[in-house]
Amino acid sequence: MEYVYDKNNKNHRRLSSVLIIICSLIMFVEIWWVIAIVAKTQAIPTHLETWNALVDLYAHGDTMTKLSLWDYIGSSMGTFLKGFFLALVVALPVGLLLGNFKTLNEFINPMIEILRPIAPIAWAPILMLAINYKTGPMLVVFIGIFFPLLTNVIFGVKKIDGKLIDAAETLGASRFQIFYKVLFPSTIPYLMNGIKVGLGIGWMCIVAAELYATPLGGIGFYLAEQASAGYWPGAYAAIVVIAVLGLLTAGVAEYIHKVVSKRMGIDADV
């Protein structure tokens, strides 16, 4: 039976996307292998050497620290999620306020623009030493995720049709009801875009912070430990783990984004 691709068929589109992703990953591995062969340096192990190191870490853990792969992942995920939820809880109401009140936004915006261009990683050594090795990394993640969330929420509020707010006020809605029933739902798609961007930045931040916060552990610490020992396959195995964690969190965010958008009538392709 001949297979005919139908672009209007949701299952066909999903199958096509999966096949493209698989081909892309195969090409990535092949390019990695060629670079490792041509470079002829221990600092770039082959994909098979990295895979063996990853399997060994999964099966036996880290022989130097006696910690398992799940110990490292659990530490990094815990710190990451704390920073993410703190950023979400702070950025959402602040973004709604700044987007809705022009004068307040004009007053606060210069402060935001001073801090926003600073790389979150630059705060890592300061927060480690000024606070502690448990709270510091979480705050680095918070800073990294906070600004993408904030700017997207503010932009979302400004894109709201003023007629919706006028209609709500005409119907007797209070300021709180306008925030809860008009502003917040309308900014959700923009918030989800900010979350997707922030997640990627957050993973870069947690790994960088863990290079300083050695007592905290985490996959970033394992990466630094393996690189310092000159065991490059182990270091690359840590990078693979970080990539997988980043893809998983981004995938979850993307799925939630599509589900929420569909229910709001914005995007029906889920």
C-alpha cells in the first residue's frame, strides 16, 4: 500500500516531525564522530566513548564521590525548579503591574534595563560567597529566568485590546477582576514563550553555578570534576545529561504551551 503524505493530517505531520528529528540526531552524531577522528585530541572523545562513560555512570555511579547519576540529577533539578518557580511567582504579578500602569513602568524600567544585560552567570561567585552554596545557585537560576518571563508578560499586557478592559470596567468589574479575568488570561501565551526561553537560560545558569557550588553537587559539579581529572568522556557524558534534561523541560513547556493555546482558541495544532 502506497503511503501518501497528507499535510492536513495531524498524525502525518507528527510522524514527519519525528523522522526529521531522528535524521537530524543521526547527522549530529556523525558530525561529532568525524570531528573527533579528524581532531585527534583526547579533549574530544568519540560518541561511543561518551556513551560508554554515560552507561558506566548510570550503572556504577561516580567512583570518586560515591554519588549516583540520580544524585547528581536530583540535586540539579531541585535547584533548577526552586529558581524557576520563584521567578514565575515574582515575574508574573510584577509584569502584570508594569504592563498595566504606564507611570510605574517608566519608573521601574531603567532599573530593569541596567540589570537585564548582565549575564546571570556573573552573579554566581558573588551569590555563592555573599549568601551560601545552597541558596546562591537557586538565585542565579532565578535571575536567568526572571527577565525573559518579565519582559514577555509586560509585552503581553501591552498587546491586549483596550476595548476588552473598557468593556470589563463598563460591566462593573473591579481592578482585581480585570487583572484576574482579562489581563492574566490574555498574557498566558506570552508567558509561555517567556518560560520556553527562560528554561534554556536556566539550565545554563545552574550548570555554571554548580561549578562554584561544589558542596552542592549537581551535574555541573560532576562535569567540572571529570574535566579536572582529564577524563573527557565523563565530562561529555555530563554534557549529554544536561542536554537531555534541557530538552525534557523544554518539551514539557512546549506541550503545555500548545494545550493552553488550544483551549484559549489560539492554536489548535496539538
